[in-house]
Amino acid sequence: MAGMRRTLLAVAMSVLMLAGCAEAKVEPLARFGLAGKSAVEVIDRLDRLALAERPADLKASVRPDALLVTADGEERSLAIPDDKFYLSLAPYVEHTHECFHHSLTTCKGELAAAALEVRIVDQAGAVLVEGARTTFANGFVGFWLPRGITGTVRVTYAGKTAESAFSTGPDAPTCLTTLQLA
């Protein structure tokens, strides 16, 4: 009888320990307040964080159709809605970096908290964005655009302007760091 009790106790403790481990791994994004959030919500939240608030142990890469998030050694893919495309711009005067897929936790542009004038026009001439914007703490400013279009983006800052073509197709970059202001 004592042997059976010890066996039952050992089984019960093992079950409890396994349940505790499983619970800790259920949703690693919960540590960052991102559990249950959509790709749009996660992108909007992370891109707007102050640099000191950006979690070093979270990686988040914006792709044309998904947000790839890696935390606690696990990668998750959160689908971006079929009709949306996130284009992140980092205009610069002197310094930039190469970028194709915008990293919400590691990309840094030159002009943090800078007041810009932005105009984004599609290939048919429709104005999608026009007006004042301020770059985030990371030096980027992001826009939700229709998927599957081409167009032109123009940015003005401190009397200097940069212009570039863009695309929101399936193989398009989500990070535009080639806007040198002159």
C-alpha cells in the first residue's frame, strides 16, 4: 500500500510539473503584452515604442503578408489582412542602413521624432497619404497601404525633399531606407 501511495504521489507531482512547464510555454508573447493580438495591432504597438521599451529578446519582422515574431525560441507567423501592406519609411540626411523587411525591434533610422510632410500617391494618381507626420522613436514612420499597388512617396523635412517609387506586391520591401533628403 505504501509503495502504491508513493507511485501515485510521484505521478501526481510529475503531472503538476509538466502542467506548469506547459503553461509557461503556452504563449511566450504574453510576456510582452501581445498575446491574442492581430498582426496589425502588434505592428502598430511595437513600431511606436520608445527605444528603451523595445524588448531585446523579441524579434519582429514585417513581411508583405505576415508578421514573423520570435520569442523564447519560438517563431510565430501572424497574417496581415489580404488588403493591407505595411510600409515603413526612414528618411535620412547623412546615415542609413540597408533594409528589406522592417524589423520592429531593431531597425533604427537617423531622424527620431522628426516632423515630416509626407505624400504617397498610387500609380493612378490617387493620393493615399498627405500631410504632417512625426517619425517614431526609432526614426521610422509607418503606413498601412492597399496591397498590390505601385506608386510614389515624397517626404519633406527641414526644407529638404526625397522621393522614391514603391510597390506593395508580394515580393516588395516593407522597409524603405533609401529616402535621402536633399
